Amino acid sequence: MRLLRHLLFLKEVLLHSITAFGGPQAHLSLLQTRFADKRKDVTSEELMEYNALCQMLPGASSTQTIILIGYKRGGYTLAFLTLIVWMLPACSIMTLIALLYSNQKYSNGLKWLLYLKPMTIAIIMSATLVLFKKAITNTITRWIFAAVSIIVLIGFTSPWTIPIVILLAGIATNFSQKRIPTVPIQKVNIKTRAFFLFIILFLVAGFLSEKSTRQNWPHQKLFNLFETNYRFGTFVFGGGDVLIPIMYEQYVTRPSSASIIKSKRDVIKITSDDFLLGTGIGRAVPGPVWSFTSYMGAMAVKDKGFYMQILGAFTATIGAFLPSFLIVLFAFPLWQNLKKYAIVLRSLEGINAAVVGIMLGASFYLANDLLQSMGAVSWISIVPNLSILLLCTYLLYTKKMATHWLVFSVVAIGLLSQVW
């Protein structure tokens, strides 16, 4: 009976999930209209506080914000149901698209989506320019940004490049106490039970993924999918625009690296075309941007059959969204304590600068990868792809064009190109 009084709230969450186009910035405006102004589930001040807190956490920020609204209204149970209702429509659509695209019978009918690939790179480039203004504010962050951009561009195929540059960037900004001085704080109590739950899940996922790969378990890819997506949800700050290049490195470039080929490990592999198409379509689907993890999960096991693809999509989705849920509701008190320490704030300064550098380096790498693949087919095809990449970047950054309108425009161009 207690759940029944929340049905109208969950209905509103469902309506929000099927109408929330445009990513986190647009989502916040819709949350304000629906849940603060209309329903009074939260005040405007609370909503802005929730959003600000979630921006500082790894994971899907829009998802975490709406989880907190559900948590305030009905505790842990309603928070979990809010998560399910919020992500289900978008993740179902992305899974269906993956099933259609991986089926040879239907894949040819989706050729009109070809220009979503350069548009996806343009979204990352535009986000890089926006984040540059916010994160690159002094000499040390400029040096970190420049160095990381070059290192990522050169070493993008190595699985160690991104974690190493993030670690070093966090260390580099701790050499000076001038910008963020150490301030004495009172001793705080940390809820170790929540912390251990989060860590245990992370370690168990990593152990099972490695063991399944070494022993070649029948459903090894499912363990790999959960571990990689759980890791993404744990360490990715900045939302989908940051997740895309990191996921590209994991699923597209890493399988072709010399170390993986030499070891003959059966790792998850997705083609560049399949990857960029999925992330592009994800921008046209309402709901959480991270829903493209469902598409990737299905595409990662597309050679295993229909039912395995369903399992792959489900596993990847749970792996990606579970950390967002755990971090914001269980591990968040730990973060509130840690963020009071100057060493953490100084590290975040370097990490944020490194993230922008990663995005710039990855943007150039992805653009080069796309144009080379186009050139292998036909040098003529480079012109429209490069033109769309530059035009989309301009419209997003300079004209602030809504992402979903950009997607619809690019799809229309693709349709016209197929007709002609």
C-alpha cells in the first residue's frame, strides 16, 4: 500500500524519461518544471543542490539527480524504482536498435544513419571547448591539458594511457598549496559498511571478469561486460561526452593493440562504425545519455545470437548504472567527507584538466580514424563527413543548437543522400 501512493510520481518519471531530450543540461530544466514547479517533490534550491553534488560525482549525473529526488520522497526502495523507470525506455530502444542493426536483413536499411558518426565526434569536440573554459584556468592546468592531449593522441591504443595520465594529473596539482590551501577540519565518521559494499562489488566484478577470460568460460563476455561498464560508472567524471572516448579505447582500439593480439585474449570488440553509429543514435533517444551502453552490450555479443544479445544489453546496462546508484546513495557520505580535504580538491583540479585533454586527444584520434575508414572506401566520402563534423561542432558550440534537433537534421541529410 505504501508503494501505491508513489505511483503518480513514478508515472511522472516515466513521462520525463520519454520526453527528456538533449542531455544533462536540458534534463535539469525539465526536472525543475516537472518535479519542483509542478509537483513540489523538491524545492528549486534542493534540486540545484542535488545537481551540483552529482556533477562532482562519477557516473551519470542526470540519473543520479533524479535518483535523489526519488530517495527524498520514498527512501531507498523508491530511489531504485525511479532508476528503473527512468532508464528502461531509452535502454530498451537502444537494445532494439542494436538487434536490428546486427541483423544483416535490417542493417542495410539503416544506411541513412551514416552521418551520425561524424556528428558524434562533433559532440565531443564541442563539449571539449565548453569544458576548456571551466577547467583550464591557470598555468598548471594548461600544461596538463596540452601534455595529456598529445599523450592521448599518440598512445590512445594503449589501455594504460588514460588511467596513468589521470593519476599523474591528480598528483601534479598537489605540489602547490597556493590555490587551494590546507584547512584544518574536524574528524568525521565514515560509514564503512557502505564503503565496503561498493569496493567488494568492484573487486568481485574484476576477479570474475579476469578468471572467466583466462579459463574461457562459456559466457565470458557477460562477465567482461559487467566489469568494464561497472568500471566506467565508477571512474568516469563528466557524463556521456567523457564516457564515449574512454569506451572507444576499451572496445575499439584496445582489441587491436599488440599486447592483446600477442596474448590471444578473447576480449570485447566492437567495430568503429558500429560504435560511432550507436553513440550517435543515443543522442536522438530521450532519457539518460548513458543508455548507449545497452546498445554496446548487445553489439559486443552480436555473434552469439538473439538471446545472448538481450543478456549482453541487460548486463552492460546494470553494470553502467549500478555505480551511479551506489555512489549517490551509499558512498556519497564518504565523498562528502573526502571532499573537505584540500588534497582531494587539488587532485580534482588536475583530473578535470586531464579529462579535457583526453577529450581533445580522443576527438582528433576518432576523427582521423573515421576519415581514414572513409578514405579506404572512397576519398569522395571524406568531404561530406568532414563537412558535417565541422558544421556540427560550430552549431553546437557557437549557436548552442539542441542536440536532438542536430540529430534529426543529420538523419535527414542521410536520408536525402540515400535517395540521391
